[in-house]
Amino acid sequence: MSSSSEQDFARYLGIHRVIEPRGTLPQPAWKLDNTPSAYPTETLIYVQKLHIDSASFTQIARMCELDTERMGQHIMDIVTQRGKMHNPVTGSGGVLLGTVEQLDADFGREHHLTIGDTIVSLTSLSWLPLSLQRIHKIHLERAEVEVEGKAIFFRSNPLAKLPGDLPQALVVAALDVAGAPARVAALAQAGQKVTVLGAGGTAGLLTLCALRQKLGSNGVIIAIEYSERALQDIVDLHVADVIVQADATHPLDTIEQVRHACFNDGYQADLTINVVNVPDTEFATILLTKPDGRILFFSMATSFTTAALGAEGMARQVEMHIGNGYMPDCGAVALQLLRDYPTLRTIFTKRFGASI
Amino acid sequence: MSSSSEQDFARYLGIHRVIEPRGTLPQPAWKLDNTPSAYPTETLIYVQKLHIDSASFTQIARMCELDTERMGQHIMDIVTQRGKMHNPVTGSGGVLLGTVEQLDADFGREHHLTIGDTIVSLTSLSWLPLSLQRIHKIHLERAEVEVEGKAIFFRSNPLAKLPGDLPQALVVAALDVAGAPARVAALAQAGQKVTVLGAGGTAGLLTLCALRQKLGSNGVIIAIEYSERALQDIVDLHVADVIVQADATHPLDTIEQVRHACFNDGYQADLTINVVNVPDTEFATILLTKPDGRILFFSMATSFTTAALGAEGMARQVEMHIGNGYMPDCGAVALQLLRDYPTLRTIFTKRFGASI
């Protein structure tokens, strides 16, 4: 690679915006330059909404005891300190919604954009320089923050234009977690028993539908959820074969309940999808899966060492994946599920409203 | 599950030894009861050696500035505080070597053990209650600590008996990392281009040999290593097709060097194995792999969120695995490589000595 194309690649990834530590990539960097103006190769977005990653929002809400003023101040502090919305405790971000204000020509061609288009980021907020002028409102029930701000996209960052036929709030919520259903649709195989831990969350519900669509009637879906309200949504959705209420942070109790719900039919899954939003569910996940099965960890609260050493220590050769939130057209898969499953859309509308 | 078989399962996993937090599994628990006597269902091992996980040992050595007295004290402090050798910074453990002192009958039957047998743990030290009476010596060059201590094995924990034909120190070093070559032997496919990051470490060298054995002449192996001494070992081993010296914590430089070494033949791998022992190598790993390729992260220094959000933020759908250190017979795979590759054995002997 010539020196100039090496520089191009660095700009493409956004390294030029990293203040600290110098030379790292934007996602893991401590601090980014969030100057709200597009440098060459960049695209500037006028930001209207942040949809905070579930693990991050849960942590902030708990820390601020659900006081939205304190939460708003805490979010402003993170963004001021780091130049992006990147929760230092959970390491996760979320997605944003906004309109194109300054547009890099290459980026515009690749994504078919023009100035004024409304877009949703498909990359984590932990990657994007962000400055916030104001926080208008925090919606606790849907992890949404209405803001005025500016964000920078690099040429490497994926995004999606808002489709015309679905309400904005639903699109943002679905795109934040679009990787899980898309990846699951690719990996699940006919005839499998598939368990979803945290099945009542946003990612969980989409994943249940993606599984049902892939498996048809040829497979068993076990949905595990802790919240009673979310359990009712799973019941209404009518796609899961077995529904279990359990707290995945208590592995032995969870196994007991799943075993009970499966009668004598074997409680262990060929494929287990972990989409919870709290820590300490690795063991339940491993124990609920066949020793030669497969696990996709999508939860941003997953601990690499706990999963690795836990499986090893229990002599389980289960294959474990770090859930990659990117699949080509993953946005399209998630949005199509909202169209294909009217009940899913109803549940999302109830949860995320139909705000513009 | 009846209440008594639920209790059996809990004892099988070792929950009864967890002091804090109550009810968790031993591996993630903060503190275990390390009383040096076998309770019902347990097996007591008289411990002679600890082989500390590479990421953990590197961290301790750096922190104590290579002063072995300070390191010994630090290890004693961890074990006193936690009841096990579980590095709170890296979250990793290592393996132990010792002899059977008190033997649970079921465990003995399953592993064909008798009192006095010499064994090596195949589970991480982060799982096993350990008490240390004394530290005799620390061998910096091979992450080995000669000790007097007692450890408890639960019925769920795998271990391996020492084979008669290989020196102890080599066996311990190989078994600590046996999961990587075993898993790689299962996953690599003929015709693939496979890259190993951290190829000069213990796990790296075993992995290179496992790959060559699996691929035969039908595939390309790229070995990436930072240390000059270790690079020479890779050269001597004669199994890698391309050898690159690079610092994987600098992703763009690393790509440049690999690209250069591969001429015009494409630098991205179908399968990349990460067995480094330092943090911040996720991006290099992702960028060195084809977008539709596969990555096995074995390094205990891997950050789940950095890997997940990094791939997502760069629009890469690469499949990423949490390297599971357990495979059935994984000990056997690693030890057989030491027999099949005399040069590997020579290098291991040089590194780990031929101590009894």
C-alpha cells in the first residue's frame, strides 16, 4: 500500500478524529474530536434522536435512579468527556437518527444519499464523533433521547435511509438490534431446537420472528424472559413453542424451569441466542445448550473470559460466537420482519410509540 | 429435576465452595472457600506447579517490574484474597500440576485415577479452590511458579494424567493452551488461507503445527509475531508459508506489513486465529480477515465489545468465535503434536526446560 493509500485507509476509518490515545481506531478510543463540521471525506449529520444500547441505558438508568434530569446530565457529561456517546461502563453505544447536513460525495454515491435525507446509523455510537447542543427529553420506556446535536460519519460507517412505510421510532429501535435477527436467519437450520435468552427484548422479539420464518414448522423455539410484561408480548406474538419465565443470572434455577417446561423432551438447544441486557448470564447460556451446540452472544454485557473459561471449566466444547451486529442488508431483514409480522409491529408501536 | 438431583448438579459444578457472591458458579465468583481438604464429591490435589495464563503472567510481571519476589507476594495475595489463582485484572488463570491426595470415587472412575497419580488441570485455575503454603520459585521465561499448595477439583472439571513419554514442563505448557490447536484442527479447511496472530507464543506454535497437519500442502499459513526471538522459532519450525514481524496493537501498520509480505496474492485470510497475550489486537484481527471469513479469538485479553462493535462499525460481517479452550481429547491433540513435530518439541524444551 502506498503511503497515500495508507492515509486514505486511515481517513476511511476515521483515525484522524482520534484525540486519545493517538493512532487507535475510533471505536475503542477514549476521546474523539467532535468538532461539528465535516472535514474532507466526512459526512455531517444533524442529530435528532439517540437510541441508547439496552445494556448502556439500563446501567445509566440504574445509576441515576431513573431520574431523567440526572440521566440527561450524565449523557451530556459522557459526550463532553469523550466526544461520542460511548458508555465507559458497558462499552456500548446505540444508534442515532438524523438528517444529512454536509455530504461527502463518495459516501453519498455509495448510500444513495442527498442533503436532507433522514438516516439511521447502522454502526454503534461508540464509533461516531458526536456533539450535543441540547437534550430535550428522555423516554425511559424506549431508551430514546431527543436531542439537538451533530455527528460525523466516516466513509467506512454503514447507515440506512429511513424507509417511507414504517414509523421512525420503530425503524430506529429495530435497526439498533438488526444484526441479531439477520445473523440468526443465516445460521439457524431446519429441525433445530433454538433457545432465545432475553426473548422479550427488542432484539429478542425480532429474533423469535426471524427464527420462526427460517424454521417454519420444522424446529422448536424456546423463549426465555424475565419480565412479566415482555412475556405477555411473547405470548401475543405466537411464534415461540415453549415460553419460560426465568432469571438468566441464576443458571441452575433457569435450567430447572426450562427442563420443567420441556417435559421429557430434552431442554438443551442446538443453538442458543443470548440477547439479554444484564451481565452474568454466560453460564445459563452454556448450560442450556447441547455440549456440541452453538451459542451466539449478542448481549453487550457478555464477558469474554467468563464465557471462554466457563465452557472450558465445565468440559463443554460448545461453539461460541461474538454476535456481530453487521450483516449485509441486516437493516432490510429487521425491517421486513416488522412488515411480515403485524403483531410484532403492534408490540413495537406500543413500546416505541409512533412519534415522527 | 428433583430437589436432590438439583443439589447434585450444584455440587458437581462446585457452587458449595463459593463464598462471594453466593449462588454464582466458581469461575466468575469473587471468592472461593479454599479449605485444603476434600468435601464429599471433591478430589484434593497436592499442587507442585502453577503455569499461569500468558495474559495474566504478562500483566503481573509488568506490574511487578519483573521482580520475582514481588510477583510471588502478589500471587500469594491474590490466592489469599480470592481462594484461587484468578487474576482480577485479566480475568484469567492458567493450569496446575500436582498429585492426587484425596480422591472422589466417581471422579476417579471417570478419569482412571488413583491416589498418587500426577495430573494437569484442563480447566482454568479461575475455577479451582487453591491454597498456597509456599512459593519456591518463579520461572519468568515460562510463566511457571513452583509451589506447595492444595487444590480442589469438582466432578465437572476436566483434567489429564501426565503421559509417560513427554517431560512434565512441556506437557503443562502445552495443556494450558491445548484448546487452540484442537479447535483449529477441527475448523480449518483444505485450501484456506489461515493467519495466526501471536504465532510465536506457546499456543501459536502448536496452532501452526495443527494447521499444517490439517491443511497438508493445500493451504497457506501466515504467521504474525512481534518478538524477534519467537520469530526465529517460527522460522525453525518450517510450517508457516509467510512469516511477518508486526505489532498487532497497531492495525494499519500490521496490515501494511502483511500486504507487503503477500505481494499481490491477497493479504486477507479465510480464517484468523488470535492467540496474542496483550490487549487491543481486535482491529488488526478483523482487518486481516476476509469480510465473509471467520475469526477465533483465543486470547484472554480479547474485549467482547471491541470485537463486536469494531466489526459492526467497519461493515464487516466476519464470523467471530470466543475461543473455547475445551475440546474432547484436546489434551491428546496438543501432546501428539509434540510427538509429531520434533522441532516443536525442541523449541518447547528450550523454553520450558526439561525439569521433572
